[in-house]
Amino acid sequence: MTTHASQRESSDTREIAYRKARVSDARAIQDLVNSLADEGQLLKRSLNDILENIRDFSVAVAGGAIVGCVALHVCWDDIAEIRSLAVLPEFRNRGVASRLVSLCLEEAAGLGVRRVFTLTYIPDFFARLGFERTSKKELPQKIWKDCLNCVRFPDCDETALTKTVDGV
């Protein structure tokens, strides 16, 4: 397994580095996630929630600025969720989101988690990465922990997808 800090990609003239998030990244992560929440693509996250879960986050950085983020949240001993995947518009369609998801899958394998899931409005993106559609009923840990407190419950219109993690 490689480390996040050493993983870099060139995108146009700005180099993109990938690493685990730091506490100092929390406000930038919140701004990015909440800008997509304002567009109805993600759920809003409070600064407190991001800080409490900062170890879940990985970020893409270009020119010293956060241009993408994702969180891998362990839900149970055999399942984790990919959430809060967000990329600035000017960095989309450059492989940033795919790389962030790959980092989550690598991290899940390193943790010994055998299955990863996501709830998303962009199921085709995750399907291209090998995720398969599933019923939300197959994710009771998520439903009872997070979904019951969501403003969209019980009328959630996100699609659930799962992927078995290689190397576990």
C-alpha cells in the first residue's frame, strides 16, 4: 500500500497531491462539501462533524489549496462507507474523484474492511469503478446510525452501491 503524501498527478499546469486530511484542512473541506450540498448533490456537514471525523478524510491538493476530498468511514467490522466525495468544478473530469475513491479502497483493504458502500446521486460514476447497485435494506448499520437523523429520511433518493475490497 502506498502513502497518500507520495501520490501525485499532473493536471494541466497544476500538480495534484493526495494525502490524509489535517485538522487545518477542516474549514476548506466544509466549504467544498457544503458548496455541493447547496446544489443538492451532498448533505451539509458541520465543522464540528468534520473535525470529529478528520481522520476519515483524504484530500487532493493543488497549489496549496484543497481541490477535492473524500471520507472513508468505518461503520462495522466488515463494512465502511465512502462519503463526502467532492471536487471543485475546475478539477472535475481529470481523474481526481476516481483517485480519491481508489485511495479509500486501498485504505479499506489496509484496515481489513471487506466491503465498501456509498449512497450517491452519481451511481454511474461509482459503477464505472466496479461498484454494484444494492438495496439500502442491505445496509442496516448505515440506516440505524445516520439515516434516521437525516432530513431526507425516509424519502431518500440516493442510490446505494457496494464493492468488495480486493486484498482483504
